[in-house]
Amino acid sequence: MDTDDYEDFEEIRVKDVYIVDVFSDPTPVVLLENLKGEMLPIYIGHLEALSIGNVIKKISPPRPMAHDLMVNIFDRLDIKVEGVMIDDKVDKVYYARLLIKKDNNIMQFDARPSDCIALALRVGAPIRIRKKVLECSEIEMSRLEGARVMNIFG
């Protein structure tokens, strides 16, 4: 993967994980934010929300969760997480790629953004989003208006 491929991407950070109560259906959301303060909520599963929240809050569960296990396996096999590319949204579903490096070869794997984010946060790898995907964020943010937002950890 060339650095040229990064041109239509920008780095983004995880602001936090929330439970959003929309029409009395509590749903976890990971909220991403760029340097300009533009935000993008991505609806995720409860286990992924817990996994991401653990890293943000620096909580170590008594036993490794799936993402911790993957990082441990990667470490033992000398595989480095190079980063995450959130690059598309089709029918309300976001698509991402996990970039890993082994023996100077960079490999890409199709994965859910939530899993990619959980792994990237654990190793400090960059999370990038295609600019045109982030441009959809105003629509997504407007869907949260009037929703009850709760922090996942109370």
C-alpha cells in the first residue's frame, strides 16, 4: 500500500463509546472525531463497545477478551497492526480494512470497523477514514438528536 493511497483519507480518533437510547432501543455507538471536530457515530455491538470502552477507560478484564487475544497472538508471531482504513458505507453498513505487517509485507483484511478500532486502540495504530465517508456524518449525527445518551460505564 502506497502513501498515495492515504490521500483521500484523514486520521480520526475515538472520542468515546456510548449507549444511545433511540425509540427505547439501547444501542452502543462508537463516536469518531477528526481534528476539525467533525464527528461520526458508528453503531456497534455490545461486546465490541465493551472492548473499546475497556481500552479507553484503561480497564483490564480478569481474562483476555477476543481483541486482547488477537493482539497477544500478533505479538507472539511478530505481526504489527499498521492501521485501520474505514473506507466505505453501503446501506448504513460501514466497511473497514485492517492493515497488518509481517516480514515487511503489508496485508489487508476486510473487517468490521468496531473490531479494527478495538485492535488499533490496543496497539496505538492510526485509524483513518475516507473523507467522503466522513462527509456523511452530518446525517448520522442528526439521527442522534433527541436520543438519550448514556456512558457505557455508568
